[in-house]
Amino acid sequence: QVQLVESGGGLVQPGGSLRLSCAASGISIRLYAMGWYRQAPGKQRELVATYAYGGSLTYADSVKGRFTISRDNAENAMYLEMNNLQPEDTAVYYCNAVHHYYSNNFWGQGTQVTVSS
């Protein structure tokens, strides 16, 4: 059974930082493109950052320079370092894995990030 479990969310003041983790089981993430997405209340889910199977990184314009995606294939985990958080970053953050060949697509349950003073 495939599981992606996000952790690290919480309440933080504007300008603060959080580090999200995505722990995978049932798959080997080294075979997957990995990504972070988020969904704010009343909005569609949007891409935050991706770490392609080949190693290239992609960021949404809104988070460039503030967020950093990383992965540890040995730990079977992915991370999102978020700095200088702003209220508009408030959302549920989801971990995503897409197999590089078969396109199997898996999602985590999400972790809430709230940025508020």
C-alpha cells in the first residue's frame, strides 16, 4: 500500500519559516517525480515546487527565492523549506509522486500551513 505522509505544517507569523516533510512508503521515490502542491480555501490546487525524476527543479513564481524543495532517496523522503512566509502562503500543502515511466500518481493527505499574526 502506497502512503505519502506530510508533516511539519502549523501556525507561523509572517516572515517565519517552516520545513515540510513527505515520508513515502510502498514506493521508492527515486523512480518518481516528486512535487509539492497547495490548496487555499476557495481556490484550486496549485503547483508549489517539483523535483523531476531527472533532477530538475521547478518553482511557482510566487515562491521563488523563498522556498526550496529537496529529496533524500535514501530516506525515501522529500522536503520543502519555506522561508519568509506570508499570509498568502496559507493553504493545505500536499505531497505528490508520479512514476517516471508508468505515470502512477499518488497524493498525500496534506498538512495545514497557516501564516498569521
